[in-house]
Amino acid sequence: MADAEATAAIAPRGAASYDRVAQTVHWLVAALALTVIWLGWGIAWAPRNTPRRDLFVLIHESVGLTILTAMVFRAWWRRRHPPPPLPPALSRLETGLAGLTHFALYLLLILMPIAGYSSAAAAGHAVSYFGVLSIPPLLPGNDRLSQVAIAIHLLGQYPLYLFAVLHVAGALFHGVVRRDGVLQRMLPLRGLR
């Protein structure tokens, strides 16, 4: 009986969850984002013109393009499968902050790979996708555009960190402190208790 009450407090009965596709893509993008960040830091620390740095760049670009594809799919999926409603107990400020954070994350996780690719393409470089597929430069050569794109890519990491931290902090607040079911909506193993 106590376990049933604890479960109800953590995940209120009838609280809607995201569907399996949305959950899968969410956690895939989260894992890929951590990977691409780690690789980006590796690129910054690796000596130039070394096989190690070249490998970091190859995987960083490939993972970035995978994130772009996953985020475009996720945006398309979300349009056709709206997320479950937030609990009515949330204030307008909380729902507004949640919406802003999600919008910012979607925007940044789409913009960052586009800026990275644009930087390479405008510099006249093809981008290799895991060494299997070569994506040619689809932009005309333009040093200024390449510099602006890499600046956007490099500076964009900071708001991405900020909004990711806000997203995780909000999820943990709702999951650990409030226990209102908001976090559990995205947990794939929720129904296995």
C-alpha cells in the first residue's frame, strides 16, 4: 500500500506521458549532445594537424549532422503528436519558462549543426559523415560567411549550455521536489513499477 502511494506521488495516476518515439528521440539527442560537446572540447585541446584532432572533427561533424536530422524529425513528430499537457497546478510563469526553454533548445540544436556545416561549406570543404558519405559544400565559397558561421557555432554553445542546465534543473525540480509527474512524462520505464 505504501509503495502504491509513493508511486502515485511520483507519477500521478492518469498523468499523460510522451509517446515512445518522442521519448526515444529525446534521450538519443541528449546522449548525442553530450557526445558532441565532449568531442568539441577534444578538438579545442588536440594539437592541430594530428590524426587525433582529425578524428575528433570527423566524429563531431557526423554527430552534429545526426543531431540536426534527429531534431528536424523531432520537430516534425511533435507537430503531429502534441506533447501531453502540463499539470494544471503549474503557474503561467512556469509554463512560459518551460515553453521558452523547449523552444530555445530546439532552435539551438538545429542552428548549431547548420552553422557548423555552413562554416565548412563556405570555406569550400566537404563534410564527411562518419567517413562513409561525403556531403559537398552546398554554399558558394565565402570567407566572411564561413567566419560568421563558425562564430555562431562557437558562441552558440554557451546559450545551449544555459538552456540545457535550465531544462535539467526544471525536470529534477519537478521529479524530486514537487513529484508532480512532469519528469516522469519523459521517462521510458515509468510504467514498469
